[in-house]
Amino acid sequence: MIVKVKEPLAAEYGLFRAGQILFTYLHLAPDRAQTEALLKARVTAFAYETLEVDAELPLLTPMSEVAGRMAPLMGSFFLQKRFSGTGVLPAGATGTQSARCLILGAGVVGAGATRVAHGIGMRTVVLNRGAARLRQIDELYHGEVQTLPLTAGNIEREIREADMVIGALLVPGGRTPVMITRPMLKTMKPGAVIVDVSVDQGGCAETTVPRTHDDPVYVVDGVQHYTVANMPGAYPRTSTYALTNATLPWILILANGGVEKALADFLPLRKSLNLREGKIVNEAVAEAWG
Amino acid sequence: MIVKVKEPLAAEYGLFRAGQILFTYLHLAPDRAQTEALLKARVTAFAYETLEVDAELPLLTPMSEVAGRMAPLMGSFFLQKRFSGTGVLPAGATGTQSARCLILGAGVVGAGATRVAHGIGMRTVVLNRGAARLRQIDELYHGEVQTLPLTAGNIEREIREADMVIGALLVPGGRTPVMITRPMLKTMKPGAVIVDVSVDQGGCAETTVPRTHDDPVYVVDGVQHYTVANMPGAYPRTSTYALTNATLPWILILANGGVEKALADFLPLRKSLNLREGKIVNEAVAEAWG
Amino acid sequence: MIVKVKEPLAAEYGLFRAGQILFTYLHLAPDRAQTEALLKARVTAFAYETLEVDAELPLLTPMSEVAGRMAPLMGSFFLQKRFSGTGVLPAGATGTQSARCLILGAGVVGAGATRVAHGIGMRTVVLNRGAARLRQIDELYHGEVQTLPLTAGNIEREIREADMVIGALLVPGGRTPVMITRPMLKTMKPGAVIVDVSVDQGGCAETTVPRTHDDPVYVVDGVQHYTVANMPGAYPRTSTYALTNATLPWILILANGGVEKALADFLPLRKSLNLREGKIVNEAVAEAWG
Amino acid sequence: MIVKVKEPLAAEYGLFRAGQILFTYLHLAPDRAQTEALLKARVTAFAYETLEVDAELPLLTPMSEVAGRMAPLMGSFFLQKRFSGTGVLPAGATGTQSARCLILGAGVVGAGATRVAHGIGMRTVVLNRGAARLRQIDELYHGEVQTLPLTAGNIEREIREADMVIGALLVPGGRTPVMITRPMLKTMKPGAVIVDVSVDQGGCAETTVPRTHDDPVYVVDGVQHYTVANMPGAYPRTSTYALTNATLPWILILANGGVEKALADFLPLRKSLNLREGKIVNEAVAEAWG
Amino acid sequence: MIVKVKEPLAAEYGLFRAGQILFTYLHLAPDRAQTEALLKARVTAFAYETLEVDAELPLLTPMSEVAGRMAPLMGSFFLQKRFSGTGVLPAGATGTQSARCLILGAGVVGAGATRVAHGIGMRTVVLNRGAARLRQIDELYHGEVQTLPLTAGNIEREIREADMVIGALLVPGGRTPVMITRPMLKTMKPGAVIVDVSVDQGGCAETTVPRTHDDPVYVVDGVQHYTVANMPGAYPRTSTYALTNATLPWILILANGGVEKALADFLPLRKSLNLREGKIVNEAVAEAWG
Amino acid sequence: MIVKVKEPLAAEYGLFRAGQILFTYLHLAPDRAQTEALLKARVTAFAYETLEVDAELPLLTPMSEVAGRMAPLMGSFFLQKRFSGTGVLPAGATGTQSARCLILGAGVVGAGATRVAHGIGMRTVVLNRGAARLRQIDELYHGEVQTLPLTAGNIEREIREADMVIGALLVPGGRTPVMITRPMLKTMKPGAVIVDVSVDQGGCAETTVPRTHDDPVYVVDGVQHYTVANMPGAYPRTSTYALTNATLPWILILANGGVEKALADFLPLRKSLNLREGKIVNEAVAEAWG
């Protein structure tokens, strides 16, 4: 059995062979070359991203949490003047206003961002579609974090005041909706920073383009964009532990019982299975390449 | 009257003339050239750093607070793997250990660092000489921040576990004692980061060398050093407001009443006065250059 | 010995006689009639308001605390639409902005107001002259209450956003400075409410006129004013206990040891003594009526 | 399409016509006149109060939250002595007992009341039928709010100590059970205040009679009753935003897709639909007037 | 109807007779004598421990909560030196490390233990199988309680540092898995204490043997074991109220409506029913003794 | 130099000789034998208990803190039914009342007791003479701990409701006043427990008699008394670290500079000095045995 934390690289395709079990992030639907390589090798491939328990995707959650908690730290750094930031210390100082942080989305990413932004001392506003989740946040922070429904009007009004905007909108299996339009940038404070965690799904800003850890920011209309793909890679010690916590139980099931028994006993693994001995068994992948 | 936020630059010496009142950071004792220039111009010079109220230095406090709160944010950024950091996310993630932050000193700098480090979610330990201040911190954080006396033994034991160390030891008017020795670095986790806020007073690590915002870090024995002189300059919007909050009342006193009346009415200004019409009136400066 | 909680009423003057000890609020300096009545009766009169311990006035503190904590509750009520209030619920609701509360002063009154305003869930801003007290508040509320220096500029900017303004400026023995000018009212939200706790010292708004509990509010330029003199009288059960907690130890000293011994042993009582057997022994009273 | 926040008034009946979509609070079951008017006009009428998602009524929730958070503020005001209140300051003062607040019910109304009552500083006790919800409150407030099962015995014992009682019992679609009987009033502290938020469903006190914002309180057996129907109307700015947050997504669905498609796609709207082109399609309304 | 809080004693068997309803903890599966006595007497016996609502066992919950909250208090006492404890004060002192508490399991028992351990001021670590529950704890305590997945590796590493270990692993209807092996004890600090709340289900330490309140602790390999069966009996006033809160509604249903109607109306009672007029109607009991 | 943590034992007297420096707790005033032994040996003896800095006794503080935090843990244990306690779990359970804890005194002992009692979840009431300290506690706990002035009346009323009473009254150098009289015991709940931390100064209960860790409790009038002398000895690991933190700086001063220089430079050591080369140099000791 092969366990990885990223998709197989092209250089690794030659290593696959029939009978192997592969358990990792796959993302086959947009990746024809990989799909074909794995089919050809007749590998049995389970994907982290389609393992589903109670309508949640527990092998995506740890990475979302890490990225969410990381986002306000990245944004804080780039608010420094030498990066043309607004020059407002996120934590503020006695007798001054702390920075204002606008978080779009209150799922796992948004919850992680909220906790760290609030902990640093920023004036934090969270926008979310569902009211029930906003009510939980309101309860948990005793009203110290402001909640608002996620509407274009609210974004337009709030984005003018923000030093930091965190894009935390993730749609399971789909493209993040674009909520921050180009014209909005012109209304923002010069030097404000957008940390777009949803970059891996296309980004929630019209101006989002994926970047790497080595070259993480760029400026459009005076607004910095931090749009690093695969953010959790910055803190691998935390990310690896967090991911392994989630994957280990499934690895043990596969390793101890074998594929046949694992699929019989555990429905989530059936959803996780993408390829089986040369055949596509996942609907979305079949639709793309079948 | 001239109000500045930094010492006069050499290029500005020619602008001074008799009768002027200068109110800014001066730091004359180690700076012969500046002392002589101001004496020659017969400027009346008040120094922020010697204005004293109730044994405190209220015009240093705001900058200390900004630097203290800023320190954990700088350290957090450089814990990323691409800077050879430990790769531990300061806030941690569910099911993993958060980063461990060791703060040397619990004055204004240390208090600011403690609040943000704890707010981010780091496991925070504060070392301080005075027990009374530790007791206050213990009370304020309900024991969630660990306190220890500042001894070589405690530093030696704790520094091994730390992902981040914040040097927050400031001695009014003197050199910071060196508490982190070179041999200690070898016992630290590879990739740990020292943020030495006391760099402006010589630094509390043996290996501290002042750096600038453009080139803020360097590595010794596998340990990163963030040792930017004048840290608060990174967030000028916050720093300027915080400093002006503190200086404005004194500026108004000088501007409205004149030097004579101000000195008669306000003892703190008498301590602030360093030079008067060509004469050194501050003891430390006189000892250095008189 | 006579212990009261308010100044003697004119109707009671006839009851005084030589040899009596009177211990109550007196406020003799602005009240000639009362001064003369007590002098004539040769009463030994101690005033609550001049009893001083460590530069504090411990018999004024309890009433200040009650008035301060009460202020946000009064303001909350009058924000209702039927009083032409702004119609913003102080606690807000999930997905809406809570009311904004501006508190002028961070002494005992301001601290009490801050705690209840923050507890209700208002977005709270505290302005104060002294930075040290602001730093304490910043520490105590972990930055969730915003602090600003008390300047005309800050008031002007913040008052535009406020639903509620609490005047908590008290100058020991003097007149409260007027910080809210008439022109500022026109910049406020229609229906905002000013609760001027400093009304007993003249008020910190130009438009403040004392009112009673039966007719507590009036409107100027669209802004409601709650300016009840002697606010703590509204909750006598709490006020009486709080005041008695503070006065009882002194009453016991006077009752058990007699005036002579009490004055010999306790310096604060010497400051409290205003009249002694027909003579004015307090400087301020002597200056007024001597 | 017509969107309202209250039932249509008789004066408006003439404005209805076939083909219109009405989306508002309707409460048709007890209102024959309105039902007939709408049937006759062949209006398609959706009711806020029957729109159901996951066994919750999301268009009632915002109003419940506003009323719940508002209740302790109303009660606080009427505890003043001039309304014959108990004269206990809800927040208390150092060295005195704060007011005691008894909350019947821990649904949305009770949760809102609990947060503000606790925030003000009252000693708060929450009674509820379900133990699971009490456990959540116990966890959220770390035990600082006391929880008890909602039984007649517990009410009898606790109501004697209470300065304030908040009736927060709401039964979806039914009459609130009467839990505070007339004899209980005689055991209460004179001047205590009952804020009966459940008045719109008949009230949880035997002595509850609906009142208006202009005349909100009356006294029975020495106990004040605040029993204003439609409490959220007092703070319309907050209420309107909160309600619109909840209704807007459904309005957009109806406006963009039309009734046919909306009903096909969204089950909650099918529950919300009461009348369709002259026919009653809701069971409870049909039972009443069909 | 007979309501009890413990299984019937042998001495009471003679008191049973046909037609009686018995509602109490029964635990018949491992107890043949009792099963036969009740069958013979043709008693209708409902068991607390099999009453099930929404996959929870609400009549077990209160006792679990009491035991969980009690555990850190018991452990704290036995950390005293005179019991050969580690001599670390659980709350620590300013400038020292507080005790470290390891909690295995985050169900009702673990949640109760976490709250009190954290409240006392211990450095608390919670291990649990499910990540979702860990995420809730992380959120509720803002990261101040550390969370880790429940794996042998994590236990092995953490148990070395622990002053106190709380066994809070309960498997509904089954035997607790043994997670603390004998060899692990040797790696623990001498004087550390294990409070094994799961003793009633066999215990989660290999070395757990049930004890009584009169003789609650014993030492194995230098590690104290507190393994009292039926812990909640130590605080009967709290336990009785907590249990009665949960049982009373069901007692009223049985008392008011009779067995027939109660079973017809309430599914949970059907699960609770173990014996009916001389017949075993519960599957597990039937399997054991049928 | 000899450093100890307890007074010299009789068995050790023979070990003393001229020229030695002794630095430990001495308590010579009530102990003639020890005084004479040390005088005869011409030891230079410094006492921890008379070392004074800013009117505080910093070498007593750590032990007071330990004893204070320990007290609620001891009381919690003895509330168990098997010790005839009230049987109320200090932390309570959902739906029940937690135990009530009455703390007499808000100095270092009282502050420590308050923190742990509140942390456990007890309903906590603190009585203190000084109002300023009560205000601090009220602020620190946001009103969740009730404060009351320390009067006989308040004790009488509150002690009836208490499950636990903590005596935390310590008078520097004197006898604790007796505040809990024998008749008060009869009004207490049967099984309530008094933890009298002030036992070392005579105790604040009339019925207090010193006990040892081996036999810590006894019952008078149905009320348990925990009155162990030298409570911190129970947790020596914490106590030793805490004490050493405080003594070490002074030990270094004595060891590095010698007695002469130490006395010249450090006023607190002059107050600490009790005996010098055969002569009594402390006033209180001289008064007793001079």
C-alpha cells in the first residue's frame, strides 16, 4: 500500500503496478494524464478528497483548519509598511484602533481564521451564507466577533474598512464563487491585504492568481494578494500530524483487513475509491474521462 | 518648536539654530557628533527617553508596547519551512501541539508579546525577575500562561522546547544583560526563531546583531534571529498614533506656556531637558561628553 | 451621632443642636444656608466627600460605581424607537451590528460603564486622559474594548458613530470640563442618547441640564439626553448597601472612640471634618464662607 | 411579489389581486377575515411562520433572538425604585449582591436572554425541559450560569429569590404552557419584574395580558409585568436587518425562479405555502377555516 | 411502582410481586440471580441503562457527568506527598509549573473531567478517537486545552509527563478497551495518579481493580490507582438531583399513563423494558439467560 | 551559609557554630529554646518572615499562594459523604446547584483560594476588609465572584448557605482575629467543611485546633474542620520551587557579597536580620527574650 500526502508526480507513474493500493489526494477529474497512468497500471486508488462521513470530508478538514489559522498570520506580516501594507499593527496598541479583518465564510477555514484573528486582537467580522453557523460563532465569542450574512452588499460596505480580507469560501467539489470583484479593490484601503485561502478552488477574488511560497504576494490596484496554493505546506510539522491523525484509522483498516473487507465494512471507503483494477468507479471521474 | 520621532540626522544638523526647542528621541550619551551639533546651535533640547513620571518613562512605553505585540507575529512568519523554520504552526491544529513561545521579561514589551502569543494560541511561558509582575500575569490569564523566574537555569531548560523565543529585557538607560549564550543555541530545535526586541539596547542574545526591516533575519547554529532595530517602524500608522497620544500633552504644554513656565510647572520636563542654550543639563550626557 | 446619605434638608435644620456629630454628604462650599445653620447649631460635621485615603475619596467611590454600571442600562432603554431612539438593539442580533457605545472617562464611573456596556455586547470605546489606565483596560478586556486618548479630535470622530455616549468625567472637587459641544450634536446619529453621569458636577455636554428620575430625558438637536441628578437613587437597595459598606468602619470608629480619639488616630477623618463646634475647619469651605 | 414584516391590515385587503405572491407573517389559523380576503383575491400566500428547515423555523428565529436579548434590558429598567421595582441594580456593585434573574426556557429566546443577563452581571438561572440544551449552556458559560430542569417545584423555589423572571417558553404553533401561577406571585419579592416574552403565544404567567410599547407594564400582587406584544418592534433597525438576513434568500428564489420552480426545488417553501390561487393548501389553516 | 437508584439487593428479592413496575438500574445480563428473582416474581422491569433517545442513553449521562467532574478532584487529593504523590500542586503557583493532566476520552465523562481539570489550572491534554469532538473542545477552550487523537503512540508519549491520568473511555454496553498497559506504568512519574472512571466497565488500565470509597487507592509500580466503583455515590446530593432530573419525566409517564400506554407512546421506554410479567423482552438479557 | 525551609530542629542545635550564616524561617519570638541555642552558637541568623520589601513579606507570599490554591481542593475532598460531608459535588452537575464557597480574606491566600474555587465551578463569595481589593476581584472575574465586606453580619448570613468556608485571614506578625464563632457552627449545613488556612496564626474559627497532614480533619457540631499546620508541605515539589524562586536572589547576595556588604546595600536584609554574633538585633525578638 502506498500512502502519500500529494498527488503522484509524473516521474512516479512508472513505479505503479497492478495490485497496489494507493491512498492519497488524487484530484483525477481535471488530470487526464494521471488518471490514465493509474488505470494502465491497474492500481486500486482511494482518494482522500472523496472520502465522506456524515456529509463531511474528514480528510480535507485538517488542511482547511491549518490554512484558516495560518491566514491571519500571513496577512499580519504583509501589513508591514515595507510591503506597502497599511501599516496598522493587527493587534493595535493602547489608545489606537487595531486592524480590521473581514472573513468571508465560516466553515472550517473561516472558523480557524476567526479564532486567530480574534486572538491577535483584530476587530473581526465574519460573513457566511448560513445563519445557524453565524449564531454559533456569535455564541462562542460572546458577540465579540461581528457576524453578517454573506451578501454582495455587505461585502461592498465592509471591504472599505478592512485592513485584511480572508477568503474562506470553499465549495465541496466545485469552484469557489467570485465575491470580490475588481471594482471593489479600488474602494479598499491602499495597502490592505487579501489572503485568498480558496485559491485552490479558483479563488474568491476576481484578481486571484495562484502563487507559491517563494513568491507569495502581488499587488493589484494597491491591494496585496496572498494567494499561495497549498498553504499548509508552509508548516509541514503541524500539517503532517494533523493529516495523519485523520488518515491513520483508514490506513489501518485497509492494511489490516484488505480492500475487499474494508469496502464491505466501511461505506466511506466506498466513496473514497476512485479506480479499481483498471476501471473508473467514481462518478465524477467517469464523467470526465470515462 | 521641532517635534520629531527619531534622532536628528547628520544632514539636518545645519538646520538647527539658537532659540529653537527640539522635542524628540535624542540618545545623546553615545552620540558625540549630535551632541556637539546641538550644543553649537544652542538648541534647547528635550529628550523623549528621559522624560520620567512616577519612575516610568511614558514616552518609551508606546513603542515598547508596539514592538512587544509585533514580536510574535514576526516570529510566526519565520517559523515557516521555507525560511528553515521548525514548521510548527504557532496556533497548532486540532489534535496537534501548538508552537511553544518563551518570553524573557514581563515589562511593557513582555506584556505585549504575552498577549499576542497567547491570543494566537501558542503555549506561552514568561520569565521575569520580579515575582509580583509574574503574579499579575498569572492572575490576568488565569494560569493559562506559565510563569517562571528569570534565571539562567530556567532559560536553559525551557529554551530546548521553544519554537519561538522573544527577548523582552529592557534596562532603563543601560545595556540589556546577555541571557541567551551561544552554547544555548546548539540545544535549541533546528529552525526555532529568536525575536530579540532588546536589540536596540544591545540584545539579550550573545549572537544578536542589529538588522533592518529589509533584511530582518539571519541564522546562527540553525537558529533564526530576527533582530530588526526600531521594530515599530514596520507599522507606522499604529506607532505614530501611539506615540503622539503620549507626546501631545507635553507638546501642548511647551507650545502654550513656553519653556520657562513648562519647566517651572512640570517636573517630568525638567528630567526630559538635556541641553539648554549651549549647555548640557542632563547628568548622563554630561558624564559622557561634558 | 447622625448618619445620613444626603445633605440635611432645610426642614431638618431645626433639629440640630450642639454636641451632635453629623456624618453625611455635606457639599458646604456652594451652600451658604446649610453652612450657617450647622455653624449656628455648633454641630461637629464630617463630610463623606472630603474623607480621603491615599489620594482617593472612598466614600464617593461606591456611588460612582453604581452610577457607572447603571448608565448603559438607562441608555439601552432610551434607544427604543418609541423614544425616538436609533432603534439599534444594544446587544445586536446575529448578522447585525450591535450598538456602539462611547465612554468619556475611565475612572470609577467609566470602569463601571465599560463593564456593563461590554457585557451587554455593545461595541465599546473608552476615552481617557491617562494612558496607564487605558493600558489596564486594554489588558483586562484583552483588547475587546477599544481605548483612545481623550482629545477633542477623538471625540469628534467617534461621536458620529455612537448610538450611546456616556459622560463619565469627574474632577474631584471641581467642575467637569465640557467636552461635548453643541455643534457636535448635529453630527450625531438622530436618536442617539447621551447619558451624562457627570451632571452632578455640571455635566460634560454643553447641553446638559439636570433632570429627575420622574422626567429623565429631553431631546436637543435630535439627540436624547439622560441627565438625572443623583442617579444611584434609582436602585436604592444596591446603593445603600454599597455606601454603608464604605461608611460603616468610620461610623464605628467615631461611635466607639469619640471624636477626639478618632481624629487623633485617623488622618482621613481629619480631612473629613468640615465644621467643629461652630467653626469652619475645612479650607475650601472657609474660603467660600469664612 | 409583496414582502411585508407583519400580517396584512384590513385596510390593505382591497389591494390584493389574483396572480400576486405574498410573503410575510400570516398567522391565518386564528384570523378568518384575512383568510377569506386572501382566498377571494386568489393570492398565492407564503407564511414566514410555517417555513421549515430541518425542523426549525428560520424566519421566526431572528425575532426570537431580538426579543430574548432585549428582555433583560427591559427588566433592568423597571427594577428602578420609581416603578416600585426591587431597587437592586442588575449589575450589582462591589460588595453587594447583583440582581437574580430566572429564565424559563433555553431555546432561541432563552439563549438570547441568558447572554445579556449574564453579561450585565446578574446571577442567572436557566430552566429548561431538555437536559441536552442545559448541558450546552453549562459548557458555554463554564458553569457560571446555573441550569435546572423546568419543573413546577424548581420554579416555585427559585421564583422567591428572583428580581427578574424572563418567560422564554415558546411552543411551535401552540399555546405556551402556564408555568407561573397567580399564587406564586405572592411568594415573590415585592417589586420583582416578569418579562413575559411568550406573550404572543398567550404568555407563561397566569396573569399575563398583552400590552403595547406605549404602556408596557402593570402590577399584579406587587409584581411588575412587562408583556409587550411584538417586542422586537422596539428596536426596528436591528429587527429589520435580522429578519431581512433570513428572508432575503427565499425572496430571491421566488423572484428569480417563480413560484412553480421554487416549489419544485425547495421543500421549505412548500411548507411555507398557505394559500394558492384561492385554495387553502396548509393543513392547520384548512382545519380551521376549510 | 418502585423507583430505585441501584440494582435490587438480594435481601430485597422477597419483596417483589406480580404486577409491580420496577424502574431502576438493572444490569441483568451479568447477574443471573437477580434476573431469575425478578422473572419469578413476574415484575415488569424497566432498566435505566437501556433507555435510549437519539442513540444516547440519557439516564446514564448524569452519572457520567458527575464522575467526570469528580475525577480531577480525587486525583488532586492523592497527589499529596503523604500518599506518595508527585507533590505537584495541581493549580501550581506563580513561577512554577502546574500539574499535567492527561484525559483519555472526550465523551460526557471526559468533558466533565476537562472542565474541572482546566478550571483548577492544570495543563490539560485530551485524547479522543473522534476528531469532530476534539475540534469542539479546541473551539470551546480557545486552544487552552490540548487535543490529540487517541492512539497508543500518543498515550505512550504523553503519559510520561502526566501527574494525573483520567480514564474516561466508556463503550455503550461493552468493555472498555485497555489503553494503559502495565509496561507504561514504569515510564510514568513516581507518585502520578490514575483515576480510572471506566472501572465500572472493566477499566482502561491493565492494572485496574475495582475499589470502594472506603479504600479508594492502591499503588502499582509507583503509580497510584483510584478505581472506585460507582464514583458518583461520593456526592449523593448532587448525584440524586442530577439523576432525578433525568428520570422524573419517564416516571411521570409510567405513573400517569400506565405501562401499556407508555409503551405505545414512547419508543425509548420500549428499549428500556427488560422483563415483562415473567418474560425476558430485552435481546441482550435474553442472549445471556434466555 | 545554611539555607533551610523550616526552623532548626532541637536535634540540630549542636551543629551550629560561630561565623555561620543561617537563612530560613525562624519565628524566634515565641521560641525561647531556639533563640538561646542560636545566640549561644553566635550564629548570624536571617529570618524569611521578617524580610520586607515595600511593606510586603516576599518570602511568605509563595507559601500563602500555595496554601490558598490548595484549600478548595482539600475542602472538595472532604465534602464527600463518607466523611459526613454535605455530599454536594463542588463543580455541581448540569441541572443542579454547585457547592457554595465562602472565602474570608482577599490577600494572597484568599486570591489563591478564589481562583481555584471559581475554576472548579463553585459559587464563590469573597469577604474582605478593604474595598479596593474587592473591586479588583470584581473586575478580574467580571462579577462572577461575589464580593462582600468582611463583617460579622455578612459572615453570619453567608455561612448558613456555605458548603465550604476558607479562612484566609492573615495579619502580618499577629494573631488572626476569630471571625467564626462556635454558635455560628450550629447554623451551618451539616457536613459543611471549614478549611482554616490561618491556623498557623491561631485560626479564624473559635474551634480551630492545629492538625497534621496525617490526621487532617475533625468534626465540631457537625462541621468538619481541616486545620493542618504548614499546609504547603503537602505539595513539596511546588512549594520548594515557589519558595526557592523567592529566596534565591537573596541567597546569592549573601553568598556573593558577604553579610557586611549585603546589609549595607540591601535594606530588606537588614529587616531580615534577627541575630548577629550572639546579639538579638530584631525588635520583636528582643522584646520577647531580650
